[in-house]
Amino acid sequence: MDVDPKLLEILVCPVTRSRLRYDREKQELISDRAGLAYPVREGIPIMLPEEARELADAEMRPA
């Protein structure tokens, strides 16, 4: 299940307030600036820092 594209346009990282990118394969919203991946469950982004996983260096893109 994908995230609504209009929703992706307005969502930001709750930690850094930076833009997010969507990883369709892993069903996560990625904040490269914070180094966090927020899960998307049943099409609903879970935007809680305590629910996010930390990204490995290889997973991050330059901000």
C-alpha cells in the first residue's frame, strides 16, 4: 500500500522539520538529515521518533 503523494508533499520529519523521501520497498519515510526511517503501516505514516529506526551510513543520501 502506497502513501498518498499529496500527503508526502506536506509531511516533514518531526525531529528536523526537513523533507522526507519515501522508500516504497521498505515502506518507510526517510529523513536523511535526522538519519531516521519512519515506518508506514497499512498506508499510514507513523511519525513518532520513538517508532523510527536509525539509518546505517550506507542508507543515507546527502541532504
